[in-house]
Amino acid sequence: MNVQVRLPDADATRAWGRALAEVLRAGDLVVLTGDLGAGKTTLTQGLGEGLGVRGQVASPTFVIAREHPPLPRPDGTRGPALVHVDAYRLGSLDEVEALDLDSALDEAVTVVEWGAGWVEGLTEARLELRLERPHGGVGDDVEDAAAGERVLTARTVGERWTGVALPGAPQDATDA
Ligand code: ADP
Ligand code: MG
């Protein structure tokens, strides 16, 4: 299933991430693509809020992977943890091995920024999210570059996603 959603501002992106959390479960892998500043971390912050995990989702400075454990819900149950990977600084495939994502990929919701090209080998199923600025990239005005609409394209890979309705999906936006 492919879905395209217009996200007018950062709050909309965060809200979409929050809504996405409702259809995610332990073992899911979400791969985020898009330029620096496209909104990958912003979306992941919403996801963390939706899952109800501990700690602020942030752009890691030195850490490549960070685990956010689930907080107890009002009824005492807990959802999955969020493992947030930012592979921007990942140098080699040895470093990928060192991340030891196997247990995360079994038990947590794993979100990978800059994962395209290497995460595909880790699981059979994944949700690929691409964030783009439809009105071009970075102008000379930093404010302009950060502000404004994004277009999110979601693509699911694998049986896992059959029948799963992604947030913001118009009723007729379903194809292959
Ligand atoms: P990335 O992780 O892709 O590098 P970030 O999420 O860290 O990007 O940064 C995105 C920046 O753009 C933030 O400053 C955010 O407030 C801003 N922004 C403006 N409009 C949007 C939007 N529609 N969606 C997401 N971020 C937006
Ligand atoms: Mg980021």
C-alpha cells in the first residue's frame, strides 16, 4: 500500500507520527528517508509520544541508537519500547553489526533515520517513509528552509502490512 500525505507544518508531522503509533506493534521496522531537516526526527518524536515511551526523542549527537522504554499506561499495561537509530554518522557495516539490532527488531518498534541501503537486509517487512519539501530545498534564508509543508510518502513492504490502514490515508489511496 502506498500513501501520500501533505503535512503543512511540524505539528502536523508530529501528529501523523502520533497517529502512526496506533497501528505499530513490537517487531515493526520504520525506515525514514529525507534530507537533513526534512522532519524525520520530528515525526519520530510524535511516534514516541503516541507509543508512550520514556525520554525525549532527539537528534543524537554521539549516540547512534537510543532505546526509549515504554511507560505504563493508565491500565498498567505497557506497549513496545522505541528504538531510535540515526545512522547519519554510521561509517561501516561493522558498526551496523555492533548496533546489534536483532533484539530490537524482535521486541521494540525500531525507527531508523538514514537507513535506506542497509536496513533492507535486516527484516522481511518494513514501513518506508519518505519526507520531502515540495517547494524545493534550502534557500539562503534558514527560516524559510525549516518552515513549511512536507509531503510524506509511505510505502509498505511485506505481508505484515496487509490490511493495515495508515493514518491520513484517503479512502481511495490504496494500490498494489
Ligand atoms: P531531520 O531529522 O529529517 O533532519 P528534523 O525533524 O530534525 O529533521 O527537523 C525538521 C525541522 O523542520 C524542524 O526544525 C521542524 O520544526 C521544521 N519543520 C517545518 N515544517 C515542518 C514539517 N511540515 N514537518 C516537519 N518538520 C517541519
Ligand atoms: Mg534527524
